[in-house]
Amino acid sequence: MELWIMSKLSFLMGASFLAAACQSSVSDAAPADTSSVPFDVAVVADFEEPWAMTFVPGTPYALVTEKKGKLKLWQNEGAVVDVEGVPAVAYGGQGGLGDVILHPDFAKNKLVYLSFAEAGEGGFGAAVVRGKLDLTTAKPMLTDVQIIWRQEPKVSGQGHYGHRLAFGPDGMLYISSGERQKFDPAQDLNQNLGKIVRLTDSGMVPSDNPFYGQGSVKSQIWSYGHRNPLGIAFDAKGRLWNQEMGPAGGDELNLVKKAANYGYPTVSNGDHYDGRNIPDHAAGDGFEAPKVTWNPAISPGGLMIYSGDMFKAWKGSAFIGGLGAKALVHVKLDGENATKADQWNMGARIREVEQGPDGAIWLLEDERAGSQGRLLKLTPKK
């Protein structure tokens, strides 16, 4: 209680405290050798298996999800409290509490969206809820929590949920849905696995979706043929990009188009992990090819398209967290084209990349020896 009262006092003092928070260090800065990166790194906080984050506008706070099922309110100067009202999650494998984003009109409606893995008939699947963030109570909490979307069907196993979230400039909610390591569902339009899904902010189906009126699940689909899309983001022109973990040697960055088929598992620039061949994308094959692929793989985590002024030369670029690569990956975007630019070794699996309100770049480590996962702030090298 005392900690939360202090945080509410900080809230009233405004977002100027956010910069000061970045000076608090939990452990030694990462990477250990900063001479090879064009930014300074401040270590801000530690979390247990963090997965996603978003800043709360008008406050010095950020919301951070932890995979085991906790939503954390990170406050200035590094203080962290739990947010009550989070649904129970099916923790295990790649499953647990996932993404967190805010409604575009959050300042008025206080709506927060969470993705997570849940158990049910047939096995497991991802789901999305929305609820109102209440910061006026003794403890911060979500109220009026409602499920607005589920993967259909639930299947065995606990991998490839995807479940990244993003609001588009059209006000619609886009959800990345992994194919759950089942391959064929990515091409099956009667399932929403292996798809990018487009819904209204309340979970309804917009009438201009490409398969509207063709069945409740099919009508949700915006694009298909995806494997494990772990990042989606819009650029300044309203184009939707996604990155996804491909099979062996086949990680992708895609420009997502309405009704497009991205080919998995029929085609891919990678092969199955057991060595079986998958035909490469080829001109005229009827599938939408990726703009960039990685071989060896980087195992991409979160995706962010930079729009700030702190790193002026990077405005409009994409940044990807490398899990297997333990790197921050920089890709230049030029209209509908993309080019690999930089890959900076961060010494830890990078799960999330986020832009701060001041234009700094923030990272969440998935794991690091001696730490469950740190929150890092990147600023231009002095």
C-alpha cells in the first residue's frame, strides 16, 4: 500500500521523472562491451520472464507483462507493483501472458488489451482480453475484463502462439496468430491459426475484411500462410509489417497485405528442422514473398518501427529483438522495400523492442545469466 501511495504522488508530479528513472541501475550495463554499439545502455529494472511492454501516456509509468501471468506497473525510479485483475494463463512452453497494448483513445477510455495462452477443450490456444486500467484504487487493477478473441481450434502443444497486438491507423485491432506448430492450419481459412486477424476494438469483424460473411472464423482473417508471427507494427504511412520465426534458416520480415498468402508451409526460405526441404519462394508461385530473410536465423522477438527524434538517422527504420541472435536487429525501410542494416550484439535474448515517449529505444531481455530479464534504455552515445 505504501509503495502504491508513493507512486500516485509521483504520478501527480508528471512524466519528467521518466528520464531520471533511467539512471537507476539494477546490475552492470549491457552489453558488456559498448564500444561496438552506437548507443549508451542504461539498466533500469529486473523482471521475471518479461514478454512485452507499453508506456502509459501522460504518466511516468509503463506496463510490463511477465510470462508466468503477472502484469507489472513500472514506475519512475524503478518501483514496480502488480496490477490486479489479470486473467489466469496457461504457463508452459512458449505459453503464458503475452502482449500488452493500449486503446488509441486510452486517455479517455483507459482500455488495456492483453494476449495470453489459455487451456480448454482440445488443448491450448491464445486469447485476447480488454479491461479498464484503474489507478485510483489502493492497488492498480484491471476492471470489466472481457475476452474478445480466441484462437480456434485449441490444439495440443504449447508453441507458436504468436499473439502480438497492434492498432492500425484505421482504428482496427490486428492480432498475429501462430500456426501452433501444426503446419497445415496456416493454409486453412476455416481456422484462425497461422493468420493475421483484423477486428474492431471490441472484437467484432469489420465489414471490409477480405472474407467478411464467409463464416465467423474465416471472416476474421486479414492475411494467412504465417508460421509464428511474433511482431507486428505499422509504419508512418499506415503499412503493416510483421516479422516471424520461420523454420530452419527462414526468419522473415513481411509487408502484410489484405488477403495475401505468405506461403507457409507450402513455401519458405527455410527448411524443416528435421532437414526436410521446403520449396523456396519463387516468382509467380502465387504467394507473397518476404522482404527480408535471415539465414542463419535470428529468432525474432518483438518488432518496432521507429518514429522518434532522438535517433534522427533511424526514423522510419524497423528494429527487431533477436532471441537466438541475442541482438538488436536494424532494418531500413524504404516504402514497400526493406534492407538489412545492422545487428548489434546485446549479450542476451531480446524479447521486446519499444519506443519511449522521449524517443529513446527500450528493450526487454528474455533471459540473462544471473537475471530473469532486464529492462534497458538506449540513448545516443555521448
